[in-house]
Amino acid sequence: MSKSIIRWPGLGAFFIVIGTLFLLSWLFLDTILKFTFEQTLGRLNGAEVNVANVSHEWSPMRLTLTDVQITDPNQPELNRVQADRISGDVSVSELILGRVLMEQLDITGVRLAQKRESPGDVYVSIDKDQVKTWASDGWASLKTKLPSTDEIVAQVGLQTEEVIATAKQKVKQQEEAFKQARDELPKKEKIEQYKQQIEQLTSGKIEGLGDIAERKQQLDELKKQIRQDKEAVAQFKEELEQSIDTVQTQLSEVKAAPGNDIDRIRSFFQLNETGLQNITGLLLGEEAKKWSHYVLLAYEQIAPMLARADDTQTIEKARGMGENISFAEQDAAPELLIKKARTEILIADTQVDVNWENITYQHDLLGQATTYQARADNASLWRSFNLNGELSLLPSGIDAKQQWQLKGAQLSNIGLVSNNEIVASLVSSVLDSDGSVRVKGNALEGSALIKLLDLNVDASGTSKITNAIADALGQLNRLDVNTAVGGSIVSPDLSFNSDLDDQLGEMLSQAALGEASEKLQAIKQDLMAKVNEQMGDEEAFLGQLGDWQGQSDNLDKQLEELLKSKIEDSLKDKLKGRLFGGS
């Protein structure tokens, strides 16, 4: 009897083992998948993910997840996203190759920013250089309160002390130049010497015509010295005039500086581009921070998770665990691709259907952007809503754009601002809005127009200016707000401007000035005291310059009289007397 080449006992044992493994996987597959989903999604999210239940079907392979809660890493007491049900077909062949391919994914009962029963665990903190949640920190400085007079003064920056310092420096320079020119002036003794020398040359005994000629020559030489001194006096007078002009100018600027500072402060109480602007930001700032989360819906909810898909360090690995390394080539298929998805997002009692295409985190491999479109008309919250956009995560950064149109949104009982100065709430209004946002290389650019119609605002203030604002708000029927988005994803900028400032007009400016008038007067008095205290020496120097004007004029006249001296007439008269019998 020939022996069989098949060892049936061994083959039987093999099938028993395989069967056992298959049975175990059949029995515990859902549990394994639940654990896998929670760990994988947690790694992508950066915080705890909970899945209540996972079920599967084999032919075709279909997975269903129920009660999915994704913790917000920035606010662990909230779910970034939660969904009642996630269901989709999975390609088995692609799964064997280590890739996830889903033709259709359905997500229903989606809610945003819902409170958790208990705070979720946050894994490794997100580095600042990584993608952050939309506007998590960037709009923290958005103006939400009126600046005080002290804050405005600090913002404007008083310049009086700087003007004083500059004036002192310039006056000192002039004083040094003045002293140098003064030192070049002929002294009183020298003038007296000139007078004595001229007296000797034009008087005394005459020895003849030769003596007259010699004396004339000596007088001419003396006049040369006098003319040099007169030129020094002329230069001194020029320097003196310049010094007087400079000192007077500097003193005038210093004396005007306190008033100029107050005028500049007053300008900041005017409702213009450089002054007490953005009352719109005061009223809408806090709400804008909340509304900003809906500006880029896809980016807020999807991009951070997708961007972390390659971040293997989001959850610290246990010792001994391996690491998945992707060797995907440039033309390889993405490791994750959901060709189509439908999301039902519940906003209050309104269901918004969002249709997605080409969801992945490897857009460079796919060569296409993730696109989405949301539409909901005749809802309880609004008359019409349309949103569409696209998103790509590229090595160079995020590339995304989004446009929206919202008509007839019903707003009611919304708190706008509440602090020690003013309390304002939106009782009711109808909102229309349209706009667009673009992200290119992580840089933001966008704008939107918000129209608040049938406006009813309840407001009260505690000061002149806030009472003026409150009164004006109570009379508003419509408000058009222009918004602009800029900066970067990590640090976005949001600015407001509206016709509110125009509607408030001069009334608000006068109220602001009235509120600050006493403070401004005290500031001005303090500045004037500093001027009087610190500019005494410069005032005294100006007085000295005035005195030297008279002295230099007198000195110039003396030298001019000396230059008029002549020798011929006086000496010739004496010589004539001698020739004709005189003594």
C-alpha cells in the first residue's frame, strides 16, 4: 500500500487552527474594530474618541458605527463632532493592500460642540507649528470693550516729554555755538585800546608831512584790525539771530506740545479710521468668535484630523509596538479615500445635508481636492442656505476655498456684550450674509457682508458714552457689517466695519469727550507743569540772547565810529598853524 503524500492529521490540525482563528475573529471582530477605530481616530484627532458600537456585514463588507463622540482637544469637556450613525462599504481588496477605500459613507445625526458626560482625554499636546483649530487663539484680542481714557492715552503715546528733550538738545547746541561766537568778539579793553591809539595818532606834536604820512599808515593798519573785529561782530549777530530764532521755535513747540497731545487724544475719541473706532467689534466681537467656527466648516472639523494622519507621534506608542511606515510612491493610491460621503448636520432642529467627494489626507497623491456642498432651504432657522467649497492638504500647506449665501436667518435673544460699561442683547433680527474665504499656503484671505434687518436691540450703559451708544442702538432698524479675514491659520485676523459709526455720528463723539474731559484737563495741566519746570534754563538763555542783541549793536556802532576816524584834516590843520606862525 502506497503512502499518501498528504499528511491528513497535520492538515486537519491546520484547518482546526484556521477555523478556530476564523471563529474567534467572527465572534470578536466588532470588538477589535471598535478598539481600532477609537485608537486610530483618537490619534488623528489628538484626543479621546468614543464609539458605542461597531457592527459589520461580510458581503459586501459594510461597517456601521453608532454614537461616535470625538473630543475637542482644545475643550475636552466638549465633543468637536458627534454622530448618531456612521455607515459605509469598505473595499476588501484594498484593505488587504493596507489601504482604506470607501465608495460611499453616510453620517447622520451630526452635532457640533456638544457637551460630554465627562471630559475626554487629550493626548500629546499639539505643537504650535501644526495646524490648529480655526480661530482658537487668533481672535482672542478682538476688541470687545470700550477703551478707557488711560488706555487711549497709552495707545496715543504722549509726546510732550520727547518734545522737551529734543528742544533741550537743540538749544544746547545753539548755546555752544553762541558762546564760541561770543568768545571771538573784541573785549571792552580792546575797544579802549583802539580809542587810545587813534587819539595818539590824530593828536600830538607834528614833525612834518613825513610824520603825517607815517601816522596815516599806522592808522590804516589799525583800521584793518578794527574791520576784522567788526566782521566778528557781524558773524556774532548772525549767530545770535539764528540762536534766538531756534530757541524761540523750540520754546514755542514745547509750549504747544501739551495742547497737541490733548488734540491727538481727542482725535481718538472721534469715530474714524484712527480714533475710537469699531463699535461694531464692541457689540459683535464675542459673537463673532462663536460664529467664526462656521466660516470654514470643513476646515474646522475635518482638516485637523486629516492633517494628523501622518503624525505617528500624536499618541505615544507603547514599548515594543511597531510603527507603520508608508512607502507610497508619487503615483500611488491614497492610504485613505472616501469617494463620496453624505453628512446630516443638525443645527438646532434644522438638518443640513452636506455632500462630500474625495475625502483624503493625501491630496497630492489623489490629484484632486476634497469638495463639499451644503444646502438647506425653507428651514426653521432661515429661508435659504447654500455653502460650497474645496480643501486640499498639500506639502506646501492647506489650500482651500469656500463660498456661502445665507438668507432670512432668524435671530433672537442673543447676548452681544456684557461688562461693567454696557450691556446689549439682540432681541430679534433677520440676517442675510454672503461671502468667501480662501486659504493658500496657510494664509487667509476673505470677506463677507452681513446685513441685520428688522433690528431690535436692547441696551443700557453706565457712562455718558455707553448711554449714548445704548440710546442709539435702541433706534437702529438696520445694520450692514463688512468683515475681513486675514493673517494665517495659526493666527487669523478678523476686522469689522459697518455703518454703525455713521449712524451714531457726532453724538457719540461728544459723549466720549464729555466723559473724558476732566481727565484730559488734568493731563494737560500735568504736561504744562512739566514744561514750566524743565524749560526754565532755556527761557533764561533766550533772555540773555536778547540782552546780547543790544550789546552787539552798541559794539558794532563803536567800531563803526572808530573806522570813521581820519588823520589828514586834524594833523594838516596843526601843520598849517606851525607854517603860518602857529604854536
